[in-house]
Amino acid sequence: MTKVNYYGHGTFGFETAGKKIVIDPFFTGNPKASLAADDLQADVLIVSHGHSDHIGDCVEIAKRTGALVVSNFEIIQWIQNQGIENAHPMHIGGSHDFEFGTVKLTMAMHGSMMPDGAYGGNPCGILLKLKDCTIYHAADTGLFFDMKLIGEEGIDLAILPICDNFTMGPDDAIRALQYLNPTKVIPSHYNTWPVIEQDPHVWAREVKAKTASAPIVLAPGESCTIGE
């Protein structure tokens, strides 16, 4: 069984087979963070794109914990220039089998400039195939029709942004679910700042009415389990 921890904004952790995996470790400067960066324990950090609210505290956490950092080629080069050696570069469409499971990077309709203005390559979503479940963290993206292909992987849990303005909004996230058809879905990337305020419970009712997916609304600091 895999434990899913929601740390606020788009930051999620997964505890599986004795490993702690964290996607987009944004804690410092995150008004919704349920944890301080110094208190996070991680074996693996996966970064979807270079924006500061996603790469976040990656460098500091990796230095402190020795966690493996996984991201696109350009971000990994940037990470290595910050002194991180335990890093694995990938790119969109590619997959790699790690000890904890398989990571495949998918396309995402977004941007990826690094916090210092450096080029961050193409943004991505993350398809995470663990021993007991398959998770799709869409990260920051607009709606795109190829989500139907991602859905063919057989997704147990999708994590979708619903904030609008910077990513797809609630209505497009519903359409994304109709393409992806995951068993369960968690909304993310909302209510961190006024410009992205949304009501996840209203959205969850729409999910129940219009899709076959079961919505799970987590507050920062809450968790759930998936898999067997």
C-alpha cells in the first residue's frame, strides 16, 4: 500500500516499499506548506519544471538528505551546477526503472524558467509506476487531448491542478478526467494565493456527477492510501 501525503500547493509525497518520494518540494515561501523544508525526509525528489513554486527547496533538501533528484536534462544540469551529484536526467516520453518504481515524463502545457532566469527545458508531468499502483501527477498544465493516451496506462490516482489562471481550471480538469479515467483523483495547485482561489469541494461534486473517478480532497498535512 502506498501512502500519499499532501504538503500544500502542488507538493506531494509518496511512501512506498520503504522509500519516500516527493514531487515538487516547495516549502519555503509556500503559505500553505504543512511542513518546514528542514523537517522533510526524502529518498527521491522529482521536479516537474523550473518555476520557483515547484523546484522550491530541492537543492537544500537534496544536500541535507542525499536524496536522488530526477528531472529533465536541463534542470538536472542546473541542479548539478548547485553542487548536487546524486541526480538522474530524463526527458519527455522517456521512462526509467528505479529501485522504487518506474518514472516516465509526460508532456505538460506550461513553462519552465528557473528561479535565476536560466533555461529550464520543457515542463513535464510525471507518470509514476509503483509496485502496487500507477500515479499520474500532471503538475502545471493546461488541458491537452493526449491525456487520453496517458489514461491508457491504467491510472489508479491522478493529481490534477484546478487553479485556473496559471493552469487548467476546474472545468478543464473535469474534461481531463474524462480523458484519463483514473480510479481516484486529488485536486492540487489551488488556494495558495488569491489569484488561484478555488473551492475543491464544489469541484469534487462535479467530478462525482460527470466522471467515473472518485475525488479525494486533502487539506495540506493530510494523507490517504492507495494500492493494495
